Amino acid sequence: MLSGIPVNAASGSIADLVTRASNVTAAMQEELSSAEDVEDAAVQDTATETVPAQETAKQGIITGGTINVRKGPSTDYDRITQVATGKVVTILGTENGWYHIQFGNTTGYVLGDYLREYVPGAASAVGEQIVQMAMEYMGVRYRSGGSSPSGFDCSGFTLYLYGQLGYSLPHSATSQYKNCGTFVAKADLQPGDLVFFSDSSHAIGHVGIYIGGGEIIHARSSTGCVTTNSLSMSYYVNRYVGAKRIA
């Protein structure tokens, strides 16, 4: 006897306690194992979960000259403002042949015929095409008011070339400078960019096309034909006004 408790009874109680403790330990281990399995599954799910990529908003570029931006997809709607060839806009959607666009704080609609989708980085490809075409007209005679292969003036030459790729430019160096494309720093010129020069009255008097390597091609009245010149020539250094990128 131990403290008045029969040995058999005490042994039985101790055995019961041991058994119960073993059962509890086994249950705890099972629960812990189950919890680990759940945690592992959660980690695996997290690892294999695919986060959907955000869709990049499409951009468009105006090609049709100076175009009305309207409040709705029809000429019945009031005009909000105007945009010119070379303006890059965000495309919000399409409706009845019209593009819903945004630029800055302005949203509105333009007719689909006057806008095409724009891919950043593709501008140089358009510029290269312009330069390749321009070089084919080397030596074509200068003709005041001309805008065809039978004769070009300076803005008629740029108008004609960009027109071959679907871009509408006005027949005026001043209007091309003020209303078309986006401004480009001289250090950032790319082939196909339009470069502008002042006349003796300090107004825009001449436009040419940058072809790379510090040179331009243009219809030049003083030589009487389409020719190339270096931007480093003092005449062009002194009269340089700025540059615009059309596409």
C-alpha cells in the first residue's frame, strides 16, 4: 500500500494517466501536423497565384490636320476644342466610328478617320520612311507654292512626304511649326523630325527634314532644288528656331 492506496489501484491510476497523456500528445501532434499542412498549402497557393497584369492604355496620334474634338460621337455635338496632326492622345474607347480620347484634362470624341493607334518607339520607323522617300527627290526643282514631284517649296515638300503616310500637314512652315506635332530639343533630333528656321524678319520662314548625322534635306529656293545641308552651317545655326516630331 502507498499512502493508504492499494498498489494495484495506484498502478492502474498511473497507467491511466500515462495512457491519457500519450493520447493527448498524439492528438496535439496530429493537429499540429494538420495545421502545418494547411500552412504549406496556403504558401503553395500564394506562390502559384498569378497576379493579372495591368493593361496599358492605348495611345493614338492625330493624322488628319486640325481636327475638331466634340462632346459626343457625332457632328451634332458641340466642339470642345481642336487638335492638330502629331498630337498624341489616350484612347478611352470607340463608338460609332468615333474615338473617345483624353489629353491633359480634356476628354472628347474625334472621328476615327483622323486618328490611328500610336505605339511609342515606332516614331523612328515613320521617320526613317520619310527620310528614305525624301532622298528619292534629291534635285527636284524648287517651285513656289509647289507640293508635288513636279516642284516643291519647303513646306510643300514636307506636306507631300508626310501625306504619303497618311499625315495631313498645312501648306505653311509657320502653321506646321505652331500647330503640328510635338516639340523636340535639338539634342534629341531623330530622322524625320521637322526643323524650322527664321527669315530676315525673325518669323518662321523655312522648314526642312532632319535626316541624321547633323544634316537636313529641304526644298531650298537659293539652290533652286531639293538638296541637303549641314545644321552646323552658320546660316542654319543662326536662324534655327526649333523642331517638331510629327509621328
